[in-house]
Amino acid sequence: MRDDGIITFGGSGLDRAAELRGDPAAIAALAADPAARAMVMWQGKPLTGNPDLAGDGTGPAALAWIGLGHPALEDARSAPILLGRDDDGTPLFAAELDAWEPPDLDAAALGAFADPSEQWHPELTGTGSFVELRRVMTTLSARDAELAATARALFGWHRSHGFCARCGARSEVAQGGWQRLCPACGAHHFPRTDPVVIMLVTRGNRALLGRSPGWPEGMYSCLAGFVEPGETIEAAVRREVHEEVGVRVGRVDYLASQPWPFPASLMIGCHGIAESDEIVRDPAEIEHALWIEREDLAAAFAGDHPTVSPARPGAIARALLRNWLADRRY
């Protein structure tokens, strides 16, 4: 898809220094570099410096970085993860302050569709606050967005894969944070990414949209679903659309992809041509689905539609729909 730079987390050409992950001495040398920096996370929320967050939250955001000797890192149970090297060669790491719990924590806000809460670590006063990544993802630079998405996905994987899937023993972090090793049976475990198809399904001048239970009132998006074992991307598109809304899809073309670390997906954006119109909704998956004319979708993007609002900014669904509205050729 042209103009894929509008897709958040789309990549910034980061040098991930993958060739050094198996060399503990090289990783130690990078960590010892006085220029080395670490981004910090708590509960998947990056430490973000943004003076506008205290206001309306719409100003530009940037990751806040600290040195690897900073006292705040005493609240990290594991060594920092190696993210790579910046364009000037600066070593970049990520640390999660998983041994710290903020006072007066609103746990309900953390699980909300849009978490408005912020947390301030006492050792990081004046540096920034921990902010939900989806809240600031569209105002981060491409490099910051890629780094934050990578770190969030990796920390989430470590939290949920602390034990060996083969024998059940506790595994250990290795390869600069990019692998877990089982000391009992020797198994190697790698970070997982789940492939998900997300479909711009059209029929003439109309696009197919749906909404899931629990979404904000009026919000609609493209249909999506996980790719099953032994299934092609094209087959997954056709199966998911038919399962969720009963519509038959013929031709399928790949458009673009987006890492989506909530918790660990790769969104595979496709364009499908519908061969039927009738919607037969699966109520367990879809609260409501509809065909929308291009003109009505344009009104929704402009905020002028009475009942429909498009997917959140930064999501690949919004980029796919906007590209279709602009009548770009794929």
C-alpha cells in the first residue's frame, strides 16, 4: 500500500543489533558505554515526556530516556533488554520497573479501552510519566513508536512465558532479552507474534464495517481475526469474514502490515472483494455490522456522521479506510 508511513509502529529502520544477541561480552560492552540509554516501562506503559499531557493530551510526545546507572532501575527485576543501536551508534535498551507499584493505583483504569491514568515514579520526577501507549502512539516519532512497540511486546512475552512449555521448569532470560532458556531440559523459547488478518472488504462504492462489544459508542472498524495453523492469509480473510458476518469474499490482496503489541500481534492488512451482500452476524463476535457508502464514511472521518465513527487514530484499520477514501490504487 502506498503511503505506508502513515501506519503507526510501521518501522523506522532501527538497527536491532541482532548479530550481538548471542555475545554476552558484546552486550555488556554496549551497556557499559557511557552514551547507552534505556527507555523505561511500567505495566506496558512507556515513560513519556510530554508537557501537554497535563492539558488536553494532544501535544507531541517523546520517550523519556535514562542512563543504565539510574537509581530507578533498582525497581527492575530483570536486566534491561537490548533494543538495538540508534542511527549514531548509541546503544538503546529497555527496562521494566516491575518491582514498583504506584500508591493509590486505579487498577480499573489500567484495563480500560482507553486508559487515561498516568503514573509518576519518585526517582523520575521531572523526567516524565508512564502513559498508555495507545494514547500517545500517533504523536511519537517513527523511531520512538517502533522502540516502544518492541519493548512492550517483549516485556509482555516475558511476563506470560516464565516457565518452559516443554517441561514446566522456570526459564531464564537470554540473548539480551530476545530468548528464554530452560535450565532443566535445554529448550529454547523465542518471543511470539500472532498473525492477524484485518480486512478492508468492499463491494462497489461500499465498505464493510463492524464493531465488537465493549467498544466506545459508535466506533466501527474493519473486520479482523487470527490466522489459524495451516491457513494462508487469503483463506483466513475469507473464513473470518464469513464466520463473523456471513459475507462471501473472492479476490484478496495484501496491502500493508502493522505490529500491534496489545499484546503481541502482527496485523496483516488486506483488501477483499465481497461477492455477496447479506450480513448474518455472529453475535458472540460482532455486536453490529453494516455496509457504508464512501460518502458516509468520509462524513464519519470528518466527525459529521450521526452514528458512525471510524477506528482509532494510529490503527491500521483507519489507514486502510483512509486510503480507500482517497481512491488510491493498491
